[in-house]
Amino acid sequence: MLYILNTTILAPKADWGTICFKKIKKKTVKAIIKKYGKYTSVVGHQATADLLTKILNVEIKSNRENVNYESGDECVCFKLADRIPEGKVLTLDEIEKLTYCFYDIIY
């Protein structure tokens, strides 16, 4: 299963062993999404979902569900480089101006 996330918080099960975590480029994100064909978005903030939809050219919905990862699952994580003040909800315009990167996590 492929998940699209806006966090790099890992919640591994104790018996999983090695988790592969690497920084990737936007073109690699697009290739991963294309490879799977479908994915589950668990991007918790609407502005982030809107930005990801815009820059990845696929629909990313806002969804605040919890994920129970299974061994073999893959996650593409969008990560802001800046820490946002507590309680601040960013607009699409605000989030576009920030520095960000992507990570690929394979459980």
C-alpha cells in the first residue's frame, strides 16, 4: 500500500526490523505514485493537500485518519523545513513560500 503523508513521524511495530528512509525529488514522488497507480492520502491539512495536488498533478485529499502500517507499505512524506508556530494554519499561498522536501519510507 502507498500512503501520502505530511509528516515523517514513524510508528513502526517492534518486530519490523529495518525501515528504509530516504530523501527524494519531486520527479521520484511522481514515479512512485505512477508505479502504484493508487494511494491513500493521510495529509492532515487542506492547504498542504492543495499544494501537493498542484505540484504533483494528482488529486491529494485532506484526510486525518490514523494509519496502521504493515510490513512492505511505502510512504511518500512531504516535510516542511520550517517549524510553524503552534496553532497556525497555513494558507496555500503561505505554504508555497516555505522550503520543503520529500521522503520515501518503506516499512
